[in-house]
Amino acid sequence: MEKSPKIRIVSKLLASGNHQVKFFVEDEVHPRYGYLLVQGDRAVSDVIDEIRERMELMERSNIDLNRFSFKSQWRDDHNFYLYSA
């Protein structure tokens, strides 16, 4: 079983009522950080689960693109940004 990296989050309430969540993925091999726009109030565990799901989807899509597959499920998502640290 693969150990999932630890994710830390910091949330900022926006004037629109949404939350801007800055997250840090503490992985020894590939440390990353990013932002997620969350609508309304949600539990911290739900936000972390959503971050993990989106990162997994992005990684699967990159694998598909590397195999020259045109069935990629990834689409531009302007509510989720991921960067390498």
C-alpha cells in the first residue's frame, strides 16, 4: 500500500463568501503546493479529500497524455492550481 503524502491547508475567506484554500503537499520526493477555490463552508477532511482526488485525476491524465492517448479526462479547472515546490 502506497503511503499518501501529508497535506496542510490554510484557508482565507473571500468577499464572495467562498474560501481560497492554499495547500502544501509534504512529499519527500515531490513537494508541491497549490490553491483551491471552495464554495461555502466545508469540513477540513472534505477539502483534503477533494485535493487528493484532483491531484490523482491530474496525474492519471498526464500518464494518458504521455501514452499519446486522446481520452484524457482532465480539463482546464480554474478553481484548482498545483505547482512544484
